[in-house]
Amino acid sequence: MGKEPLWEALQKVYDPELGKSIVELKMVRGLEEEEGKVKVTLALTTLACPLRERLANDVKEALEQVEGVREVEVILTEMSPEEKKALLDSLTPEEGVAKRFNSIGKVIAVMSGKGGVGKSLVAALLATHLRRQNYRVGIMDADITGPSIPKILGVKDKPIPAPMGIIPPTSSTGIKVMSIGLFLLREEDAVIWRGPLISRAIQQFWGDVFWGELDYMVVDLPPGTADASLTVMQALPLNGVILVTSPQELVRVIVKKAMQMAKHLQVPIIGVVENMSYAICPDTGMRWELFGPSKGEEIAKELKVPLLAKIPIDPEIAKLCDEGRVEEYHLEEFEVIAARIQELVPEVTPRFFVSIGDFSEGD
Ligand code: ADP
């Protein structure tokens, strides 16, 4: 059989992100056929592309439709930096440009059952400790209505719009930061956005921000396990979630919510972090469980995940958060998490939802 019908079939396969035919985008690098067995090689802008399985499947399906084809093998390779650049130059900058050139390893979201338990603190500490172990780290503040990440990391620079996408500012240790807070004129300005706008902002944070190459992206979710955080989670290809609790929370309620969420989204819970677990008495050095015995263990046990850390109530934390110097805080448990993160974060194929629905207000 000739190759012409095969090329015709490939012509009809569109790159879901670039919206153009893969033939036109010069992504097809090899096409062989022998007795109905087809072998096709595709060069992607990045092998970390979250849609690569989908693209490979589309190619396979298109070729299998061609008469005489019995078997299709799709081989995925990556474009060289020069080829990527040539592709970029051939496209007029438009929405979603950055996404094609970003290569983001694992995406870890930090969630809490309710507001004010220290979710942003945990997100910032996780990013900080990963960065200390030399990982390339970004933090996306998806807590749109109460963005506190820039403040606690002391990031004041505005993001820069560039042809490659919006360039995020970096913290003092080199964590890339994106937050709606960076676009507000005054820190205390409230963001009163309805659901669709929040969804749009998150899509832009993912697709229009030039993150470059990251090993880890930490996402600070909106508080609560209800609609707002679910909507954000659906918009991002998450690998896992860390659940932040405090000793005041009702175990039964938080466990139920977390389980429902994980089931609904099929995103694994990596572990639990209990904040404000205890305080150290400055005179005696004794641990004092202000809110009663820790519930973290119980929650972790119910969820069948590890209790990753217990964070004390520490005036030093409050001070460093206020002064934008949270990166100076050391917590041994977080060092352990950062060292073990590879094994903690499961190898899931993250789902990616391009369109996001509306959600009702409030948690
Ligand atoms: P959330 O994101 O859950 O709303 P944050 O992480 O923003 O909560 O925490 C709010 C503030 O509470 C922080 O800026 C910090 O000042 C204070 N805080 C949180 N956890 C602690 C702690 N363990 N010790 C002292 N202060 C804390």
C-alpha cells in the first residue's frame, strides 16, 4: 500500500493545544509501513505534554481507519530547542502560547477542609523545602479571593508580559510565583470574582504563564473541599493532594469531605499535614497540645495515607509570614517530605480538563 492515504489520515489529526494539523506543524518525523504494519514517529514540543497520550491515541485511531492497516505503533520524541523555537516563531503569539513551552514535572495541590488552618503556609513551606533540595519549583496561588502567597514569600514584583507568555516573578530563593495578588494595586484589595472568572484566571495561570521547566508545581487551592477548590482542581493536571488540617477540626467531617473529593476527581491524597498541632513552652521546652490531642493521626489512618508533618504554633512562623520571609523557616518534617517526595507523589497520569464549568459561590 502507498503512504498517501496514511498522510491524508494524519493531516486530519489536530494538536489539541495548538489547534493545527500535526502534519502542518511538522510533528510527524517518520512514517513507515510494511504489510499493514504502520510505525509513526511524532516529535512533541515537550514529552511532559499532559495531552501526549490523547495525541498518540488520535494518531493511532486515524491510521487504523485507513484500509489495509492492521497495526499501528506510535513513537513519541521531543523537539530540539531549535525546533521548538522555530515552531514558536511560526505561530503568532496568542492565548496559550506559554503552555506549549512549559515543562512541568509533578503538580501537587494543597487543600484544607476550611479556611484559616494554614493551607497557604503549608504550600509555601513545601515549595521552600523542595527548593532547598535544589528542585525547580513554582507555586501557583489558586486561592483567588484570598491570595496570601506573595505576601508570605515577600514577592512584590509584577509579572512581566512577554511574547513567550507572562513571566512570573521569583522569590528570594528562586521559587516562581504566580498569584492574582501580584496584579492587585493594594494588598488589601478584595477580589470579588464569580466562578467563571476564577476558572478563567486558573486556566491562564496554567496556560499563559511561562513557567519554563519545573520539577514541581505547588498549588495553593481555595479553602474548603466544596465547589471552588474542586473547580480549580479540575482545571489542572494534578498528581496528588496534600490535606491540611488543624486539631480543632471534626475528624469525621474532614475525612468524609476528603474522601468524596478524591473519589470524585480520582486524584490521590499524598498525606495529611496537621498545623497548629502543639506549642512549645518557652520556659520548659515542653510540648503543649493547646487544642487537645492531635487528630492528624486519626485522619491519616482513616484515609490510609501518611501523616506527613505536625507544625507547631510558633510565633516565629507568624513573624516570618508577616515579614514575607517564610523561606527562612526550617521544619525537619518538611525536609523529610522534600527528600521523599519522589516516592510520595504517585505516578498517575494526570487528567487535564480544558473546559471548566461554573460553580456556585461559597463553600
Ligand atoms: P489559610 O491559607 O488556611 O487561610 P494561612 O496559611 O494563610 O491560612 O495562615 C494564616 C496566618 O496564620 C499565617 O499568615 C500565619 O501568620 C498564621 N499561622 C498559620 N499557621 C501558623 C502556625 N503554625 N504558627 C503561627 N502562626 C501561624
